[in-house]
Amino acid sequence: MKRIPEEIDSLMWGIAESGDPSAVDQFAVRYPQYEAEMRKRIALVSGFKRAKPKTDPVRSVPKFSPRREIAEPRASWTPAAWAIGLSLAALGVASFTAFSLFGPKPTRDRPPVVADQGNQPEVKPWGSNPRPDVAPPISPVDGMRTEPNPRDVPPLRTGEPAYLRPTSVHIAKAKLADALALIGAQSGLEVVVAPGFPDVEVTVDYDGLSAIQILQELGRDYGFTAFDQGNGSVIAVPATDPEDGGGADAGESEDATAPSDLTVERPKRNP
Amino acid sequence: MVLTAVDKTKALAFDDDIVVVERFLAGDEAAFEILYSRYHDKVHAIARGILLDAEEASDVVQEIFTLVLRHLKRFDRRSRFSTWLFRVAVNRSIQEARKARHKHRHVELREASDATVPEEVEYSDPKIQAAMEKMAPNDRAILVLFYWEELSLNEIADSLGCNVNAAKTRLYRARERFRSLYEESES
């Protein structure tokens, strides 16, 4: 049998569903080759319509009894959704593990340090992050978070200048003028050496004294006086030896070149 | 969902059920009984046509009305209440039919000869019954809505959740499958 054209097929279904006898007759006249097929479809449709289950008019509608549990349709999980879900879960586990292993350790409380208003860099206690929302820096070497070595922390500042704090000086066989300059540089003290300073070789070995005290001790040993100016500078004035014809008497305690209001002591030389 | 006054007026003009729905939503629980008794037989016929089992259909009808009771607030009033109800009925019945199909296959595999035979729908023409049993539940659904419940293609489209053209195509295919299966059983 040849395939029925779509429009005729559609027309046959329409006539069969309408059940109009005159429409059937007209179709048969116009398309006699499809009349048999038309009759089959009419039988099919009417048979199907008749097959509708009849409701018993005597039977009453049963009482409505709501169901407690109904398995409502669930969203179907496509493979892509599964893949995304598993990826997110894996990412979560990885993040947790990484954070647990490499995350910031609990900060230890340390007493705060009172800093002065000087020019040295401000030192704050470890753990006092000024921006708590920013993680501590990560070492580029091993990716581990590091705490600074206590030795790397700059010296804590107090209100006392460095040249007044106890220090140690060890210099062997140096010119006296060089030794004074070195002590000044180490302690931040400006040392002004007056003319006529003795050019002697000295060995300096002091512990637990401030720079000014060391200079004064040296003055006693090598014949000069260290005048503390009170502003971070010291003037080192050589004592005048009357035997050298300096113009001062041996018993005089005042140096001709020294400021008039200062007392110059006779230096004590080392044997 | 916010409905315009025009939408609401249109819906009310064509659908008396909306008044009953509004009464129920306002707290009148007896109003639901009205909807239930008004549509029980139609819903049962749809379920029975899809499931091909009268007893199972009765059970599913109770589930369908339970779902309607639970989700009546979601009814947006853009379509007739009956169309919305049939959509729930069709979806639920197809879902159950698929489950039942799986169950029946399982029973056949185990050759459980003593298994209780479900109370199947008795058709006047056994060939129609044979063809219907071989069809997929969604094909059965569209034939039931069109030939038994005599819904228009627009109403079928609403009930199946598709547009009219899709409904037309689905009807055409279902009809052709039915014809093919019917003729197979004839020969």
C-alpha cells in the first residue's frame, strides 16, 4: 500500500473523530482509493470511544481520605550535576585539609611593648595584626607561615639614649683619636676632639659602662677630659702638661684650653 | 503570583470552580469536598485509562486529591481549575504507571504464577485492551484526554504542560502507535 499523503491522513482522522456520516460519504466519493482505510479508522475511533470505562451511576463517590506520605517526584540528577556535586565536595575537603595543615596557628599573647616617639622603626608585639582580615605573610620558600625569629626583632627602644646605656668596647692597638671616633660611632655620640690631642696608641677594653663613662675613663688614663655637652656630643680636651711648656702650672687643675666653668682632672696614665 | 484584575475576571468568568477554590483558601474546608465530589469520576477515569487498573486507579485518585489539597495555594488561576487538576492527575498517573510497569516486569521475570492479578479494566474490544497495554503511559494519557475526556488540544496542552503544536504532534504519534498496535493484534 502506498503511503497516504499527510493532508489526507489528517482529513481521515478528522472525519473519523467527527463521526459525521455525510462527511464520510463525501470523502468516499472524492477519494475512493482511501475509502477502506477511512472505514477502518472510523471503526478504530468509535471502538476506542466506546471502550471508555463506564462509571456506575449507583456507586457513590468514595470518601476522600488524604494520604500522609506521597512520594513526590524528585529532581533527576544528571551525570553533570553529579560531577559538579562531587567536584564541590572534593574542593571542600581539599580546602579544609590545606587550612588545617598550613593555616595560621593560634596567636600567643605577649605583653605589649611601649615604644618611644624616636626615629627607629616601631616594633609591635607578634600577633597584633593591624588588619585581622588579612592573613600573615607566607614565606615564598616553603609556603609555610612564619613567625619572626626573636633575634631578628629590632632592639626594643626605651627612653634612654644609646650612649647612656651600658655597652662593651674592645679595641686593640689603635690611635687614641681613632678609638674615640669609633666609640662615638658605635654609641651614636658625637665626639669632638680638641687640638693638641695626644697621639698615642691605646688598647680599650671596657664592659658594662656607657659610652660617656668609657670616654671619661679613657681621659683619666690618657690625659684628656671628656666634657659631656648633654646633647649627645662630647668634647675631648687634652690635659696640658706643665713640663711641655703649655703655660699652666703643674699644680693647676684648670686647663688653659678648657672651658672656664669646667674642671679638668689630671689624667691617670696606665703604667 | 500577582494577577491583574483582568486576568482574574477572565478566569472567574469561565470557571465556576475558582469560586470554590477561593472559599477553600479562605478557610472553608468543606469547599474542598465540593471539588472532590465534582471531579472524582473524571480523575478516576483518567487514572484508570493510564494505569489500566481500576483498583490502582482508586488508590492513585486519593493521592491526586491529597496533592491538590496540599498544593492548591500554588494554583495560579491562569487556566481553569479542571485543567490544573487534570495535569496533576496525568502526571501522577503516568508516574504510577511507570512504577507499575516495572513491577509487572519484575513479577513476570520471577514467574510468580500465584501473584494476585490486578483488577484490570475490561474493554468491550479485547484488541483495544491489548493495544493499550502495549502503549507507553504518556501515549495512553493523551488518547484518554482526547477521546475519553474530550478535551480540546488547548486543554490537553495545558494538562500535559506543553504548547498546542506539541500536543498535536504527540496526539498524532500516539494515535499512529495505537493504530499500528491495534492492527498487529488484529492480524
